[in-house]
Amino acid sequence: MLIYVRFQQVYTRRKDCMSSEKYEPLTIETLAKRLSSVPAICKIVGDDTSKWKIDEVGDGNLNLVYTVSSNSGNIIVKQALPYVRLVGDSWPLPLSRSFYEHEVLVRQAKRDPGSVPEIYYFNKTQAIIAMEMLLPHVILRKKLIAGEYIDGLAQRLGEFCARTAFRGSDLSLKTADKKSDTAMFQGNLELMGITESLVFTDPYFEAEMNHHTDGLDPIVKILRSDVKMKSKAQKMLMKFTSNTETLCHGDLHSGSVMCTDNETKVIDPEFGFYGPMGFDIGMLISNYLMAYFSQPSHRKSNALSDYQTWILEVIEGTYEAFQQEFKNLWGSERTGILFPQSLFEDQGDSSELALNDMLQHIWQDAVAICGIEMHRRILSLAHNADFEEVIDIKERSQLEARNLMMGRELILNNKTIKDVSELTKMARKFNSENYL
């Protein structure tokens, strides 16, 4: 008992000592002074702060983001705020989300080298991450709105989703590592709670922070009165909360990807959690589809068909690359407790049936997640620029209606849509419909 009391005393003192540093939000005026003593930062941008050019990037929903540039180099500095930036201090959020973002980035860098920005500095107390500035990279969503073609996009993102899904699971990880990692990420409660509400639940009733385009009310009524669809969405929420299959990015949309003509980087994994293997790839496909449905407002008629066709080819290519890389890893890196080679190949048995069952399970989850995300980005709090930049409200509502109705179909029929080509065929069908 005495040992326990002494331990508690030491632990308390240590905790108090560790937390004595007061959190302070960065500003353009204070950033240089506060980070000038960090060797890793000075190594990139130089130690003469008078030559630092500091700008705030103001388009984040949650965080402060600054660029720091000099003749020596460039970095991005990201700091969590104790609230949701998009809403204000009426919606508090823990600073610990910066820790989870850092931990996801570290793991993704190991599981798919070169796929995420390099980290130069992390301060847990101040919730600061300094990392590689991606230049001349541009946010994928902006490129899709602008009608740019990106060679190799499907291959790179499909492989990223496969490598992070497989290597973060019991198919690959040691049991102790997987279980301890799962337990740690369960601490990302608040951000998981945002996903549980804003993605899976809020779109389907009159939640306080919901908003949608004028003119969509007839479609919204159809969706919110569809008990079967809502029940299936809640079943996916059950999987989200209980199936700790792999470490997910948690918010993999076209705003979380930055590209050049030959390089793709994934950013902003602060919603990281252990969940279904189909979550990230489903989220990604949903954002491709929203880009697809929004195109009539962004492209002249002579370029529209070609670009929409290309987006559908990217969807097919992304999932085909995911499947192929997952199969490759199944054959070469299946070292965890699930489906071990000792149970199959070492006995002279093929594991192909188990692999195909696994891929079917992932695909069905991905399809349902895709449909749910297509709904929440139009009906819940945070919307996509793909549609929000459509000025003509009547046109926007019609394009969004196609997206919403296809999302409904994906949720209801996720187990009967057999493959990605059937999904893109469905997209073509919905793209020709008028619902308003």
C-alpha cells in the first residue's frame, strides 16, 4: 500500500511538472519567437527569423495553419485549437487530436513510405506539428474542380489505402502491437464522436447544425423517411464503433490529398481511429463521385463528357489498384494472427477463398460508407467545395439531388453491387436523371 501511495505521489508531481507549460495559440507575430529555438525548424528555414516569411492559411475547419518560408526552405506549422475553428469556442475540442494526427502520420510513413509529409517537429503540450511544405502540390479537390488530369492518381491512392489497411491490421501486425495501438487510439474520443454524429446520424434528421441547399427539401424528405436506409446507416455506425480492423485515416477526402503531376501526398489524419478496412477507400470513392456529379457546373459541354469519363476511370483504377496491392501483401506480408500461412499454405491449402471473402467484406463496407459520406457532405455540417462553388442554386440542387439519390442506392444495396465497374455504371445512370 505504501509503495502504491508513493508511486501516486511521484506520478502526480511528474504530471504536474509535465503540464506546467501553458498552451498558447500561435499568431503570425509570435510564431517566429516561439519556434526559433527549435533546431529541426532552423535547419530548414534558417535561424535568422527576420528572413522568415510567415502567412496564415485560413481554410482549415479545425486548426491554425501557417506557412513559414525563407531562402533556405519552407515548412508548414499546424496547431490545434481548443475548439472547432469552423464553429468557434462554443464547440470545444481537446488539443490531444494533434497527438493522434502525429501518431497516424508516423505509422503511415512506415506503412507506405513517401505517402505523407515528413515531420520535422512535434510539441504535444502546444499541439504543434511542423512538417514538410508540399510545393508545388495542390489540393486534389481544387484540381478536380479545375478539370485537371492527374496521371497515376488512381494507382497511388489505391496502393496507399491497401498498404495502410493491410499493414495496420491483424493480418500483418504482431498481436501485442495491434492491441496496444488500438487501445491508445480509443482515446481519440471527441473526433470519433464527430464522425459518429456528423457522418452517420445527423444527415438523417433535423440536427442543429445541419444545412442544405434551397430546393432540396423533397429529396431530403425521401431520405429522412426511409427507415430501411437509416437502419442500414446505423448498422454501419455499429461497425464503425466496434470493428477495429485497421488504423484508418478517418477523413480521407479530396481535400486531404495534395498532388503534382507525378506525386501524391495524404494529409490531415487527425480523425485517425481503428475501424473497418473499407472506411478510407469508401470515403475516397465518395469524394470522386461528388466531383463527378458536380462537373456539369464546372466544365463546358465540349469538355464535360471526357472529364467525367476520366473521373469514373480514376474510381475504377483506384479500387483495382487497392485490390491488387492487397492481394500482393496477402501473399508476401501475412504475418499476423489472422489467416496465418501455417493454417493454409503450410498445410498445402490455398488461402484464395479466404482472401476473396475478405475483399468482398471490404468492398461491401466501402460501398455503404461511400453512400453515407455522399449524404453527409450535402446535408450535415461540413460541405464540399465541389457543390458549394456552384453559384446557380437551382443547378446546384439538381446536381446534389443526383448525388443524394445514388448515395441512397449504395446504402440500400451495398451487398448486391458486385464490383467497382457496376458502381461506375450506376453513376452514369444517376447522372442522367432529373429529380427536381
